[in-house]
Amino acid sequence: MNGILTIKNLSKSFGKKKVLENFSLNIEKGKVYGLLGINGEGKTTLIRMIMGVIPPDDGEIFFKNKKISFRDDSYKKEIGFIAEESIFYSWMPIKELLSFNASFYPKWNTRKANEYLEKFSLDPKTKIRYLSRGMKLKLGLIVTLASEPEFLILDDPTSGLDVPTRHDFLKEIIKELSEAGTTILFSTHIVHEIEGIIDNLGILRFGSLILDEDFHELKNSCMRILLTSEESLGDKLKFDGIITQKTNGNQSELVVYPWTEEKKQLIENLKPTSMEIKPLNLEEIFISFAS
Amino acid sequence: MFVKILLKEWRENILVFSLAIILMFALVALSLSNLREMTLNFSAMFLLLFLPFAAALIGSGGFYSEFKDNAWIYIFSRPIKKEILWIFKYISLLSILLVIFLLFILVKQFLPGLNEILSDIDFPSEFRGILSFSVYFVIPLIVFTISFSISFLYDKQFIIFFVSIIIGTGLAFIYRYYLEFVWNTYYYTGNFRSFGLFIALSFILASILTFIKADFSQMGKKILFFSKLVVLFLALSLVLGTVGIAKGDLFTGGREFSPYYSSKHLNDVYLCTYSAGAEKVIRYDSETDKVEKVFIGDIYSSQKLSISKNKIALFKYTNKGRGGWKKDLWIVNIDGSGEKTLTEIHNPDSPFYNLGIYGNCLLSPDGNKVIFLTGKKGRKSKKYKITVWRMNTNGTGINKKNLDFPINYTEFNLVAWPASTNHLILTIVEKSPTFKKVADRLILVDLEKEKYQILFDDVRSEFYRKIMEVSPTYNHLGLVWRDHPENKEKLVILNLKTLDSKVIFEAELMRIWAMKWSQDGEKIVFSRARETLVYTLADDKLRKVSKRDYSYEIGFDWLADGKRLAIIIPDYNELFLRIFDEEFKEEKKIRIPYPVERSVYLWGLDNKVLMYFNRRSLFRLDLETEKWKKVY
């Protein structure tokens, strides 16, 4: 275990529905980990278990190599958490929420909180219930960043945000944080927004990780192969690493991971009339794996 | 962190708190307005119900804001232990309730008339015997704890509010019938508080354990988890409470007993006590130097024993079927033998069937006859119809006389019945139409003519203080009369044969602690403010026996010879028992090695003194050897 956060065989059910089953994950210090999954796959449940909001049915969570239990609280001082929805007391004015929140964190940085308030043009007297979704996200960021966390968890924070706000959030704040060495777990179902930010990618499907890779390696070795041949190659294309395969007459389309010289040789042996190799963007990778 | 949580909870409950203030102000305004007379009863009833409802309202909203804004995710993801969060929230909300309690006390204390009404409210029989303190504060605290403990189980506050009231009331009734089943008794304040504490603790423990272990997002699982725990803890509480109360060890560090009435007869001392789950009469036998049980049963509300010759008369509560709890008259020999009831209130064939017995009973000086009162309010006639019953202590010779009193007369207590005459002396509290106490009247009843007259228009009648005492010879009555025109309190000796009275001492404020007659009925000693004085009938002289540096309630009594006096006198930080001879010169000075509870709990016997110490023990001091012995 050399990660800042390690999860082993985590399981959680709601009634008869199994949301997570033997889920394992390892996030290394200083990395930005993108966790992709379609809605309802258990991303929020996973994050709530990490944050000690709900208890797991089974499995273990380690933070900085120390096992944490549902009752533990001290590790939370080092983790910032931005939720998908607003989770603040709506009757509180911003100033009061910041003051309330500060009482939980010994390293609370009031100066930073005030700087961000100014930067985001938030009036400290405004009650939270009167804030827009974007403003609530900004407030969530202030609450999180002023506690100076080592590890930041973002649970689908940008869903429903307008483009400029999302841009500010992603390009400025997250980049700034990751460059400062903060480890980030970014969970989302909006795929393209984490491209260019993440170091590692995990794809959650049916309660477990179906992909957990270094994103740069993944991008370099996950390829779409477009083949044209005189006769259909559908039945002949059989080797490990084919993620998806579509055959239409004498045309075939494969997504292969990892793409290697050996696999290229295998296909060339089938003598296709043409072979086009294209790298995939993140959205394409996600769709390929998720489907 | 605690301060921030405290402030947050106060902010969230500011509406409830403001409402409480507005309602209290409304009550004050009503009380000061022309509507006062009309609304006083309503105000009193409202005040009585207000606290439990306010408690349930505040408690049930414990996690309302966490549910409402999904803020439970926020607060659970902060670095604070869940049990600490639970406790901080509980204390914060409790502080709001306590401030409301304080407001309640202020309003109750300073609103003219309300206090009297509240102390006069006749609680349903299920709650009889619980002191008003418990009704006003212990029940709301339990309801608050229950409602707070379940407030995180479900997001609908009004459901939690009603459920907590139902659970609280249900548990009170289960507890009431359980006590009756186990001890054939009903509520006692001590038991009630003990069980109340156990119930509250059961909910607190079950709630905290559920809070730190169960999944907040899964309501069904959460409720099931909590229910299992709370049932387990409540069952455990029942067992612990039963065993603890039966052993008398709860919260006292030992067998606590508290004598609430005592009477010295011959050379023995009789104590009405509550200990180890039951009320009883015990007797210290001076000859054997031992304490024996004389009578066991629900005697609390009758409070006073009457002892004469070889008989004791007292009232005991029994509950049989539909009639509910009723007082019966019991006679028992002073050694505890031959106990029998003379009234059989629950027996349809009894002449006393279903009658409501009042106050206390009195034996005649020869111990052969007993007198007591029953009564009911005439709805149409607006009269208080009182029947005075006289009968032999073997149950024969029943004689009854009827008297009509004004409807606003209450709390009839028999004071003296010199059986050679047909006169009965009793105290009655007269109340205004709004139930405000007007005065304690001392009444003389002529049983032959079935008429009564007021002897003294306002007397002090707190029987437990022993400031209205009949001499052992039944010839005189010592009492404190409030002389309103002169604005003085006067210590009066009333001759029970001639009804002549003599003022032997007067002061603007008597500050009397107690008075005690010598065995021969010739001398009376009383302690007031900083001095102890003795009045002698024979020479009509008042003498000062001792002085103290500060006002202090002390114990004192005549020894059995009727000549020597035993007085506890503090000296710096120590207590001393001083014995004075016939000429009131100090004969002995013995240091008391224990804390003394109350002045009345010292009894002078034949060369011995019996004292009550430290809420749990009776000690006998031998004046010859100066040795102490624990006798109970």
C-alpha cells in the first residue's frame, strides 16, 4: 500500500440492491484520479463511505496507510469534500457557515477564505438558500479549500453548471490545486471535463472498477482500429484486449487496449485491405468500456 | 466547536424560544389585566402543559435542519466524532429547554395566584404522590430526551413530536402499573425520578449507539437497529430499577430512608419513613435499643399518625378495581400487631363505601376512639359537606355528624380532639374564588350542635415543622398566630379545656423552627431565629435557654424526665449536643461526629438521644457513657 487512499473489497447494499461489491482502489499521493461512472453506479455511495457519512457493509478503507472506521473523525481534517448537491444549512448566511465550519478545522485559513469570497464575488451576508447552484459550488470550494486539505474529493460537482462556471472551476481551481500537490479524487459522469486534468482513470461499472489505469498510458495505448477487407473478418478477430468490436460486411471497427505491436501483427496477418489506427479521446474510451 | 454548535441550535430554535417568551408575557399580561380572574385557571393549566409540549417540540427538531438541507452529509463529513456531535446537540437543545424552565419558574413564582393554583392542581390518580417538581420538570426532561433520541430516525418532525409524547405517556403508564404489580403501590417521587432517569438513559444509549453505527440514509434499518437497542435497555432498566429500589441503594450509596413524620410516645419514637421501595412506620424501642417495623403500606398522603395509649391510627391507600386508590382507616397496636381496617372503603356493604377520607385521623387520649372526616362538594348547594365520623377502635359505635362549610374551604387537618369534650379543633385553608390562599383558619367544631367557629383567623399549620403542637396531656395547644392588624406573629398557648389563650411571645417575623412540649405538658420549648426559649405554664415565665451566633435550624427536645433539654448548637464549624438541666445550666457538651439533617429529627428519651444522620441512619447516643450506636 503506497497510496494516500486505499480501498479494499468494499461492499454496500441498499435493501436487496448491491451498489458496490468488492470494490478496490488505490490513489497515489499528488495524483488527480478521475472516477467515471454513469448515474446510479455507486460513485456517491463510495464517496460517502470514504467520508464516514454512511458505513460500508464490508471491506476496508485506508487513509495514509491507516485503517479508518466509520467512527473515526481525525482523518477528515485532511480531506476536503465537495458534494454533488448543496449540503449546507440553508438558513445560514455565508459568513456564519464559514465561521461554523472553521470551528472543526485547526488549520482553517481565514485569509484564504476571504480571498476566495472576494474572487468569487460572494457577499458574506447572503443566506445560502438565496445562492444559485454555481454560487453554492463556489461556497463549497471555499469551505473546502480554507481547511487546507491534503486530499480533495469532488463528487460530480459540475453537473448542472453553466459552461463559464464549469470552466472556471476546472481550469483554474483544480489545476491550481493539483499543481500545488493536492491529491484529488474527481468523480463525475461528465466525461470530457476531466480530460486534461486527471493522472489516473477509473471506470465504475456494476459495482466494481472495470478500468483502473494511468490515464496517459491509457490514452497512448487504447486505439480504435478501422479495418476494410475483401471478406468479413468478424469471426477471425479473436485476441485479448478487444474492448468493443463492430463488424458490418467487410468493414470492422475495434477498440483495443492495450494496443501493441503484437496485436498489430496479428491483424496484419489477416491481410486487411486497409487498416486505420486512431487514438481515442476520454469520452470514447469511457463509452467503449462502459458499454 | 461546542459554542458554535450551541449557537447554531439556538438560532434554529429561536422561533420556539420566542414563542415561549411571548406566551409567558401573554400570561403575565392576562394576570395583570381585568381578565385575570377569568383566565387564571386556564393560565395555570396552560403552564402545566406547556413544558412537556415545549420539550417535545425542541427535542423532536433535533435533526430537522440536518434532514431538511441534506446537511447530515455535511455535518457527518466534518472532523467530529458522531457521539460528540450527538452530545453537543443534546446539551445545546437542553440549554434552551432549561432557559424556558427558568422563565416558567419566574412566571410561576411572580404571578399572583398562579403559584397557588399550580400547587393545588389535583393530578389524576395515576400521578398521585409525585411531587409537582417531577411533574413540571422531570417529565418534560424525559419527553425531551425521548424526542431528541428518536429525532434522527425520521425526517418528519411532527411525527417524531407525537411519537415521543405517545412513548413518554405509554412508559409512564407501564411504569405505574408495574409498580402496582411489584409493590402494590403507586408513584413515589424517588422511584419516579430513578425510573425516569433509567428511561432517559435507555433512550440516550440506544440513540447514540444507533447514531454511531447505523446508516443514516436507510430509515428502516436505522429504526430497527434503534428499536432493538431501546427495548433491550428499557428491559435492563426495569430490572436494575426494580432491584435498586428494592434494595434502597439507588443514587444514595446506601440504604437511604427519610422520615417525613415522627412522633414520640412513652419512651419510644415512631417514624413514618420511605425506604427501599415502600412506606412504613418504624419504631425505635428505647428499652431494647432496636428499631422494628410496625406497619407497611401507602401512607404517604395521610402523613400524620395518631398514637395514643397502645394504639396507632393511620390512613393507608388501597386500590381495588374501579374505585381506584382510596384511603382506608387502619388501627394497629403500637407493637405492630393486630392491624385491621375499620372502613373497608372498597366494600359495597361498608357504611364508608366509596367515601373520600380527608386529612388525618385522631385517636382519643385513652386510645379507645378514633375520629376522622369524609366529605364532598355539593355542586348545586355550593357547600362543602363534611361528615365527622367517630367510632371505637374495635369498629363499633359508629357515630356521624354533618357540617356544612363554604365551598372555598380546603385541606382539612385535625389538630386536637380532647375526647372528654365534644369539641374538635382543625385547620382549614380558605381560598379565594381564584384559588389563591387567603388564610389558614383554626376552627373549633362543636360536635353536639354541629356548628363551628373560627378560633384564630390565620395560623401557621405546616405540620412537618412541628409548629402547632398538642401537649402530651391533651390540655394545651401551642400555635403561631398571624395577627394581621398588628402585623405580628404571635406564639399562643391555647387551653383546650377552657379555650382561653395566652400570647407568650411575639415578633414581626417569628422565624420559628419548631416547638416541643415536655412529657408532663407543663413546659414548651421553641427555637426561633438565633435563640431557644422555654415557657413554663406554672409560673407563666419565658426563659431564654441558649443563643446562637447566626440563624440556624437546630434540633432540640426534652429528655424523658421532662426537666432536662437536649439542644444541638453549632460552635464554629462543629456541632455539639448540649444538655441543660432543670435550671437551664449546661450539664454536658458532646461533639456530634455526623452531619445533622433537620431540627425535628432529634428525640430526647430516657437518658438517651436518638438522632437522624446523613439521610440514612438513626443513631442513639447514651448520655451516661457518651457512646453512639447506629440503630437503623
